[in-house]
Amino acid sequence: MELDLCYAKNSKSFGKVPVKDSTTIADVKKEIYKLNGKLNTNRQSIRLDPKGRSVKDSDTVGALGLKNLAKIYVKDLGPQIGWKTVFLAEYAGPLAVYLWIYQRPWLFYGETSAPVSLTANIAAICYTIHYAKRLLETIFVHRFSHATMPLMNLFKNCSYYWGFTAYVAYHVNHPLFTSPCMTQVYAALAGFVFCELGNLSIHLNLRNLRPPGTTIRRIPMPDSNPLTQLYRFVSCPNYTYEFGAWFSFAVMTQCIPAHLFAVAGLVQMAIWAKGKHRLYCKEFKDYPRGRKAILPFLL
């Protein structure tokens, strides 16, 4: 039995591969790479329709109902880069940028004798903790379902995180920065710490859902950690906590750029969360129907 390989872009056939019912899409990708050395397995998206969704690497020819000489369509995803590499770059940059502006204010504002406020010091510590946590999670916690992402994402993601960090840091560390009252600062700091711990708890919970070296997907559920109880209300509580942390940071600094960063993050994470929520509902018939995507009872 053979499959007819076609480019998704123009439906033009470029070869055939021998398969069995038990052959997986991952095996098919390896054969495609032998036919076209430019299409390594990470660059390939295999589809049953030129404009359809990608099928999973674990799917078998038999399970997909493919018969002899059935057409499958291959889309070139372009140059790829490892997810971990992208995450390390996009999180290391803000850490360096923020601390550079915080520690060397004369480079940005000129010589000044204005003392650094306690709130600016606390904000620098919070920024450092957040991105140091993200780096450590990338190295030791996260398990990625895909090995790579498009190379252009590296430049897009880094521009977003690094640029917004410079925008926020410039204003929070400015000699004319005016701190809100310390009651507001400490209350917001408590919210920031709570949300950071909640975000870490969800990431650890997600790690435990997927055994090492697999792409198994399960319904995320609360565990013994009380901070994971947010799963009872939303599908992506890690995003909920992430927004909560940055909203708390914005309240703590009372800085417009920080508020803009929090809102921009919420918009992007809401898009991701709604997409994941739809996939969960489609994939799992017994998925809890009362959950929202990111904001309890709202969104």
C-alpha cells in the first residue's frame, strides 16, 4: 500500500511512500525527509486536506482511514527553532534589560541625585523574580508537545517582551517616578506574590499530566495544592495567574506602561486560552462544561 504525497501549497504530487495500517504519521514524515532533504520532520505539517488541520504524529494510517494511493498534503512550516531556545531568549532579555536600566539610570536620564524609591526597588525585585522563575521553569519544569516553532517567532516574541520591558523599566525607574501610598504598594505586592505562586503551581500540575518523552493529553484537574483549585473555574489558570501578577505589578507601580503591558498580555493570553478551551471541549467528551477559558464566570 502507498500514499500519494502532495504539496499543500499547490496540490502537486512529489512522490509516494509505502505504508501499512500500523504506520504512524511520524514514520511517514521520516520517509518524506528521505525524498526531500529540505523538509526535516519538524518542518512538516501533514494534512488530509490542503487547508485542513494537521494530523498528529501518533495517528496511524489505519486510524485515519487512508487507503491505497490516498493523497496526503505536506505543508512546509519554514525554518524552525526549539521551543526551549525561544523561551530562554524571550525571558532572559527582559531580565537583562530591566536590570540594566535599574542599575545604570545615568545612561538613560543623565546624572541625577534623586534617590531610588522603595517602590522602584520592590518593582525591580518582582521583575527579577518573575523572569528568573520563567527561566527556571523552562529548563526544569516545562514539557513541550512540539520540539520546535517557526524561527520568526523568536524575533516576534523577543521584540514584544524586550520592548515592553524597556518601556516599563524606563518609567518605573525614572527620577520623577512618584510612588503610590505604601499601603497600596504592599497590598499589590501580596497579590503579585500570590499569583506567582499560583502560576508556578499550575505549571507543576501541567508537568505531572504528561509523562516524560510523551505527548499524552489529559484533562487538567486540581491536585492537592489549593492554588490549583482555579481549574474548577477556568481551563487555563496559568494565564489567569499570569495576568493577576502583572495587574498587581501595575497597581503597585501605578504606572501607565505597566497597565498597558498587563492589558496587552491579557488580550494575547485570552486568545490562546480560548483556543485551548475549544480544543479541550472538542477532544474530551467529559470535559467540565462550567469552565471558562481564562477569567472565571466571564471569559
